Amino acid sequence: MRFFLQFISYLFHPLFIPIAGTLAYFLTSPKYSNPELQSANILPILILTVMIPIIFYLILLNIGIVSSIFMPKVKERIYPIIINIILLLTIVLKVIPNNYIAELYYFFIGLIIASLTALMFVILKLKVSMHLIGMGSLLMFLICLSIHFAINITIAISFFTLATGLVTTSRLYLKAHTKAELLIGFFIGITSQLLTVQFWL
């Protein structure tokens, strides 16, 4: 059981949420987007939100600022979250404007709001679940896409609802967070997307 729940924590790591939301948009959108437009968004976002953060993580690990990819201590989270915010801002300012897609633009604005909120909690020496922030953001984005495009993606929404439950269970089982930290994280994720949805829904 422990191995399975650890696998869930890795599989749905917040690192993968931006690229997951990007892929979700292109897989669900009825709008035509040519392969060049898709690759012009997907590839830079993959590099900026997965590959570069992994490199930074390895550097922070080697110099002793973080102890693991899950950053169990509050003080370990400051630099990774700041780096994440800078990379998300780079996407919003440099990547998406070149191939503007409103839904993706405001999805990333929501992620920035969520990250800034998480940083505020860290500065106050309070730890909230980045896993649940990510899952809440992605789940709400999928629900909004379903309403926006008037399409039935119930299976995808159901899958990520189940995945959110599994992630919550894994974080509790591994004693990574308290129930309050998980609930606050999920609330931040959902709310950050709801704040931006009015601009594109």
C-alpha cells in the first residue's frame, strides 16, 4: 500500500499540473489548432515547467536547501515556489502571447495566483499542500472547459476527482500533511481558477 501511495504522489506531483492542463486543453478543445500552434505552446511549457524545475531541484538538493522532491519542511519551499512563479510568469509573458489562447492564458494566471498564495503561507511559516493546489486547479479547469465548450468530458472529470481522492489519501497516509493543510490547498487551487474563469468562460 505504501509503495502504491508513494507512486500516486510522484505521478500527480504539482510539477506536472501546468503541462497536464495544457494537454487537457488541446485534447478537449473543439477549436482547430494546427500542429505548429500546439507544439509552439506544449514544448516551451514542458521545458519551463518540468525540465528546468528538475534542474533547479537538483541544484537546490546538492547545496542542501531542499531534502527531497516533496520538500517536507516549510522553509524548504520558499525558493522552489519563487522559481515556479518566475517560470509561470515567463510562460504568461513570453510563450502564450506569441500563440495566444485565452483559456490557457488564464489557466496560468490562476496557477500564478495559487503559487503566490502558497508563498504567502510559507512566509507565515504555514505549510499547505502543493499537491492539492495542483489537483484543485486542474480539476476546476477541466470543469470550466466542459462548460465553456459545452462538451461531455465526464470520464476525465471523474478520473481526476478519483485521482484527487487518491492524492489526498496518499499525503495523509505518508504523514506529509494534516487534513487542514490538504483542505486549504484544495481550496486555493479551486478558488484561483474561479477568480480567472470570468475572463474566458
